[in-house]
Amino acid sequence: MIFEKLLMPDMMPEHFYDVTPDIVKSFGAKALICDIDNTLVTYDDPVPTEQVLQWIEAMNDAGIKVSFVSNNDHERVELFNRDLGFVAYAKSGKPFVKNLKAACNDLGIDKSEAVLLGDQLLTDCAAAKRFGIKAIIVPPIKDKTTLFFRTKRLIEKPYVAKFKRMAKK
């Protein structure tokens, strides 16, 4: 039961760009805390793609603040965020919530005004739920095929299936 509370997202669209400003606002949020790798871009994309930039612009135009909280290293996050200059944290250790708290503080918002967007239940969704915010989880863009990632996805599979069953009702 505890795992279900931590691993059940609030929404599971097919792509990050399906998350519109209206959807973010429907959660009562003013900010979107985003994972980077496999959520917005592949691990092979060092900087935001044109599609990501357009999506971020739509968020900004609607008054939604965007920030990045990633488990990847500082070099990766800094390069991705270099031209954007958003609040960004690397080596976040999700599902720990320290950098989610810091992002909210830096954005000048209460945690009730934040939503997390990520691709993994065991890190992103669990961090959001532990922090007490909504979680939007998208399928990974291009998943790694290492044993570690395959095992994580296997653990996530029943929760994804349950979410889809519940969403059909």
C-alpha cells in the first residue's frame, strides 16, 4: 500500500508536450519542476530541442515557472540549462526531496503551487509524492537498456498498468 501511494502518478500523458499550461494550472500550480533526461530529451541531446524550447516558451507565456531537478551530473544539467538560466539542480538523489524544496524556495512558491514532470516512478513520482506535490509521468523517450534500468521498469510496470486501468474507468 505504501508503494502504491509513492508510485501512483496523478497523470500519465504520452509526451511532455501534451502537458499544457492549462493542465498545470488545473492542478493549482504556478510552477513545473522538470526532470530532463528521457522526460524532455534523450540522454544524447545535450541541449533543449526546438520542441522543448517551444513548450517552455508556452509555459512562460502562460505564467508557469519552469525549473529542472535532475539526478544527472552538474556538467549535464548546466549545459542543458546554459541558455535558459532557469533554477536547476543536478545530482538531486530523487526520490529524496531536498532539491524539490530548494527549487520551490528559489522559485518563490509554496510546494502546493508546484507539479513535478518526470519519466520514472521510482525516482520522480516517489520524490513528488514524498514532497506532497502532484506527479505527471511520461513514458521514457529512449530508455536505457542496462540491467539496472530494465529492473526499474519491471518494478514500475504493475503501477503503470494499474494507473491505466483506473484512468479508463
